[in-house]
Amino acid sequence: MSTWFFLTILIIYFLCLFTISWFTSRKANQNAYYLGNKSSPWYAVAFGLIGDSLSGVTFVSVPGNVATQEFGYMQIVIGYLLGYFVIATVLLPLYYRLNLTSIYTYLGQRFGKNAQKTGSFYFIVSRLVGAAFRLYVSATVLQLFIFQPWGVPFEVTVSIVIILILLYTYRGGIKTLVWTDTLQSSFLLMGVILSIIAIAGALNLDFNGIIDTVRNSEHNQIFFWDVKAPNYFWKQFISGALIAIVMTGLDQNMMQKNLSMRTLPEAQKNILWFSVVLIFINLLFVSLGALLYEYIGVMGIDAPARTDHLFPILALDYLGVFAAVVFILGIAAATFSSADSVLTTLTTSFCIDILGWDVTQTESGKQKQNRHIIHVLFAVVLLIVIIIFNAINNDAVINQVFAVAGYTYGPLLGLFAFGIITTRNIMDKVVLLVCLLPPFICYYLNMHSKALFNGYQIGYELLLINGILTFIGLLLISSSNSNKLVQS
């Protein structure tokens, strides 16, 4: 199939995003950039969060991983329900009561400026590496099937993607992203649903046939009960709840759009509906994986060495024009949604938490210019990290880097939990030092857990251990005095 055909689809898709940006960013001020003028409809935010939470990693990897993980991923997704309930009933009321723009301002009000900067630091590191990894996965697919046949270097491909993202985000910020993310979530959902329809057509399956094929698949086991295994149900369920809390409720990227709604009840409604919808969406992705493996079994096609390549290869080389178009639209949505909101929220956290800007005051022309410069600089940093990933060219190393970035959510969990659960104050000047140690301890435990714990393999519960270690460290530098031990 012509690469010009695929490129035309991408151009049309981008023009849709740019049109939305043009309408939403006209006369946009800093209130529109940071909080969408506090006028975002809850249903648009809820639907747009789908694209934020899934990304290209979900779109490409989850179906392929069904071969090794079966439907076990759903154990984590079920745990999300508990996590989102905690967000709706504990965290969102706190954020709205304090009228926050950056959620790490809470840490500054509760403990001091160093705690606020520590929270922002961990968010920036986590999101930069995480967004780079997700965008790297999506861009690799675009490179392999569209730009590489033209001899376009990977660095140029990624640069083009990031420049396009900059064009529709740097002015409107959250006000624009609420609506562009809604469009991208639509294409992501359309991508998975229409891909299932395309495979069903190739296998001559009606709706009941799809259900029966998934139900009878050798890969459809959801629940696992081996206590020592990393996919043990209760480990996955509790970890899923914690992942939702830290990667949504304690993450500026996911919370900023939630804080752009008029009222707390609207924000709570958004999160609770989103948590339910996410169950069904992820069930579609693992079902798609089962159908993909059924297809290659029936057609006698060898599975690719990398499971991430299964869906792209079948969609673009075997399932026809319809499936190819659907896949390209889906991966385009995943590619842009992987990074667009990240640039805005990284800029927000850096300006408010690190630089100490007061965004409740009228923005000067100079400050607006600096905000735009910071937005662009984060795009450059994101590009550099992705190029480093590509230079490493080792999936095992890159996955380790991504995993280490995930460890940085543990200190955020510990900081917020300590602030909410206790009334104690901490030595603010040493909080960063205390929060640096737990991720390294957790990395060591993860690498040597079988030897240390008689065959027990630590899984996602490492996040809980990380948070507990941080909590203990904060307890050691705390005091019950009513005044802070050390003022910033």
C-alpha cells in the first residue's frame, strides 16, 4: 500500500487537530492555558482522558502481550475502580477546596516549598521519561511502515511529530487539549472497534462468533492465584488501585484537566464514569489480542518475534485497506495523545512549583513569552530523550529505564499520604534527600526479590513498598509541633 496514502491520512488527521486548536485558542489567556477558564464540560474531559490513559503503548502492546500475559492485565484494570474512587472522594475534594492549579502546591502549603519542588521534580522526571517512551513506541511504528521506505531518518520523524504537537498546544493549553483529546479518544476507540470488525470479517465471524472465539481462546484467562507469581490477583488488584491513585490522582498531567471543570461534583462525576468506561475499553483491547492470535493460527502466519509488531503487521500487510486506515488513524491518535497534554502540564508544574509563579495574577507580556519558551523547551527535551532511546536500540534497557521512571511515583504516594493521613510537619529542607533513597531500594529489591524472598517475585506492589519507605523516611524527619520545623 502506498506510503503517500498513509501520509495523506496523517495530514488530514492533523488538520482536524489544528482546526480545533484554532477555534479554542483564540484570545486564550493564562487562565485558558492552565485551567481552560474553569469551563470544561465533564463529559468531554472524561472522554478525553481515555486517550491520555491508553496511549500508543496500550494500542500496540496490550493486544500483542495477550500471548504471554493472557487477559491478566484486566486484574490491574479492575483495581483501577478502587483507585478512582479514592481520587473522587479524597483527592479531588482536597484540590478543589484549596483551589489549586498545580496539585503540588498542596505539598508547599502542607510542608514547605522544598516539598512542593520535590513533588514537581518527581512528576517532571516521571512524565518526561514516560511520555518519551510512549511517543517512542508510536513513532517507531510510523517510522517502520510510513517514513522508513522514503529513507526519512527516525530523528526527523519524531521532530515532525513534536513540531505538529507544538503548533496546536502552545497557545491554548488545557482549553485546546480538552477538545483535541476528545477527538483523539474517538479515533482510538474507533481504531480498536473497527479492527475487531475487520478481523471478524476476515474470519467470517458474526457478533456471536466473536464472543465465542474470545471465550474459547487459549489466552483468555483473567484471574491468576499463584501467590508467588507476579500476576497473582490480589497483588495486581491492589497495584492497579495504587497505579490509578498515583498516575492519575497524584499526576499533574491527569489532574489538570479535571481541575478545569466548574465544580467538584462535575469533576467527581467525570472520574467515576471514566473508571467504569475504562474497564470495557481495556476488555476490547485484550479481546482484540485474542482475535489477532486466532487469525494467525487460522491463516498459518508465524507470530513476529516482538509481540508489539503483531497488530501493526497484520493491520498493514494482511487485513486489507480498511484495517490499514483504521490502524493508522488509531496509532496517529495514540502518537499525538502521548505527548500533547504532557507539554502543557510540564510547563504548568515548572512555572508554578519550580519558578514560583503566581498564576492568579494577571499575566504580563513578558511572562506569557517565557511560558511559551518553556513550553517549547520541554518539547526539545522530550525530543532529546526519544532520540536517546532510539540510540540505545535495546528494548530490555529501554524498558528498564521506563520502569525506573515508574519508581518515582512512590515518593509522590508517600508525600501525599503523609500529608493527608497525619498532622505532623517535616524538616522541609531535607525532604528531597529523604525521597531520593526509596526508589533505589525498590530497584534493588525488584532485581533480587527471588533470592531475597524464597522465590517470591515482586510485581506492581513495588509501588506500595516505595510509598511506605517514603512514608517512614518522612516520619523520621517529622515533628508534632504546630509550626514547621524549618521554614523554606
